[in-house]
Amino acid sequence: MINRLQIEKRERETLAGYAALSAESRGRIYPQDEHPLRTAYQRDRDRIVHSSAFRRMEYKTQVFIPHLADHFRTRLTHTIEVAQIARTLARNLRVNEDLTEAIALVHDLGHTPFGHSGEDVLNELLADFGGFNHNRQSLRVVDLLEERYPDHPGLNLTYEVREGIARHETRGGVVGPEFHSDERPTLEAALVDKADELAYSAHDVDDGLSSGLITVDDLRPLSIWDNEAGPFRSADAGQYDSDGDLLRRRLARYLINRIATDLLETTSGRLSEYGITDLASLRKAPYAVCGYSVGMEPQVAELKQALRTRLYRHPRLLLMADQAHRVIRRLFAKLTSDPQLMPPRFQSMLQEQPVQIVAADYIAGMTDRFAEKLAEQHS
């Protein structure tokens, strides 16, 4: 049987010098004894997976409302895809897979129902209270809102996992005083940022084509497809064009393979170029270490812009966003005017927090269908 000390020893022997080692974590808010069998980051991963907020992601929108069709990605399946991609990247760069997986699994825990539409309306409603940001909310979930232990609130995760949440940059990072702004995050955290971007770009192409809201012709002009070796090459395009399902899956697969390979090669080159040999030098690196090549950067940006224009702003999705706004506004108005409608746990928070913040905490934790049901009850 392998114990924690043996796993930590294996990390020191096999991981790169710039990896974040479990035995060298900066620790937890509430000190506790180490587990005899699991490292600190393995323990964090398990706490995240067993949390209520993690399970609720199964019924939270990614792009398409889950109950419209069973095969569209939800916030949970997106998270699983991010973790899978991130672990592959971490393994290839010899950094800590357990830390990478934990950050990937936790990074969207604070997302609202109805995807970014829900976040946008809560951000407006909390304008006088600093707005709403799902990164900051994820920290609130793991530090305060989850209840699993009698002696402290939250999940009591390690600094490095919490830093991965706070420094998540895909839609505006949140860097509090606890997370040193003059330091770069671990490479594990940076890889999750890119894995998140890569996962949603690829699976939104897949789901977008499956839904019929975008077509292959919408995507064909993009420069990210290699005309000589890409998914539209003439040598075998016919067999894929005859089956739309096969073609869309081939496109998603191609995006993941091409972008991930570029990311690995570019990041590996920068590690050598910048002389990164340990975690300290990584944190003090003059430029971002994890990233795309000069050629890939504009291609990824063009792909994301095409998805914003043709998919995310599609009239059908905008209609769903309007409905989401109405549901959340109705809930927010009702709960702030009558806080007794919230569960006792949230009512007790009113002793220390403004009712608007507590109502947002309650709403942000809801699944899509629960929010809709509750809004109907109080319409």
C-alpha cells in the first residue's frame, strides 16, 4: 500500500522543478493534520467532488439550457472536459496532476444558473455592492457557503487551489490581497485557464453544430483550419461531409489536438527561454509562461469571435438569456423584499451580510430548473 509520504517522495523525484509539490503547499486557512494516505491536493480534489455545489453543476447551463436536449454540455460536463484536458497538459509538462485536476474541478463552482446570462444580471443587480463575479463566488462557495465540517466553514482548501480560483483569467481574474499580485500563479493554475478556454471553444463548436444554430459553412473560412492537414482536406473530407455528426466531432477533436499541441510546445519553449527551473523562478517570471505561439494566438481569437458573433448572439440564445434575466430579477426582488423565503442558513447570514449579498449567494447556488420553479411559485 502506498501512503502519502511515498506519494510526496515520488512527486519530488518525477515532477519538474517548477511543479507545485504537495508537501510544499502554503497550507490551509484552518490548520489540520495531514491525511495518512492522500496528499493535500488529492484531499482537495475529493472535497470538491463531494461538495453539494459540484453536484448542482449537472443542472446548470453551459451554453444551451440542459433540459432542451440531453446531449448538450452542462456546467458539470464542461468541468469534466476541462479537467481531462488540463491533466493531459500537466502530465506532458511534468507538473502536479492532482493540483491541476482540483483547480479544474473547482473553477466553475460559483457559476450561476443559466450560464453567463445569470452572471451578467446578478452583476447588474449587485452594482452597489461590488458586482458579481463567478471567480469570487467560487471562493465564497469553498470558503464559506459549503457546510461539511463542524469546526470551520467551507471546504478549507489549500492556498494553491484557492489561488487557482482567484487568479482564473478567462473572464476577468480576481486578485485579492491574499493572492500576491506581484507573483504569477502556479503553472498548474495557468494550464487550467487555457484548458477551460480550449474546452469551451471545442465543445461549443460541437454543440453549436448539433443544435443547428451554426453551420459548417460558418466555420469553414476560419484560419485555424490547416488547409493541407486540417479537417476539411480534400483527400478524405467526403466521408465526413456525408455524416454531419462525424464531421462536427472531427472538428472538435481537431481543435483540441491542434491547440493543445501548440500550447504545450510554446509553453515548454518559454520555460527554457526564461530559465524557469523552480517554482520561485516561475512565480517571478517577467512574462506569462503558459500561452500560444505567435501564429496560434490570432487564430484562437478569431475562433472565439466567430462563436460570439454567430452562436452566443444567436436570436434563440438571446431569447433564452432574456428569460433567464427575468427569472433572476424576479427572484432577487422577491428574496430581498422578503428574506424569510430563504432557507434558515441564509437567513442567519443576514446578521453579518447585506440582504442583497445573501440573496445573490442563494440564487447563484440554484440549478436552472430550481430557479425557474421558485420564480413561478412567487410570480
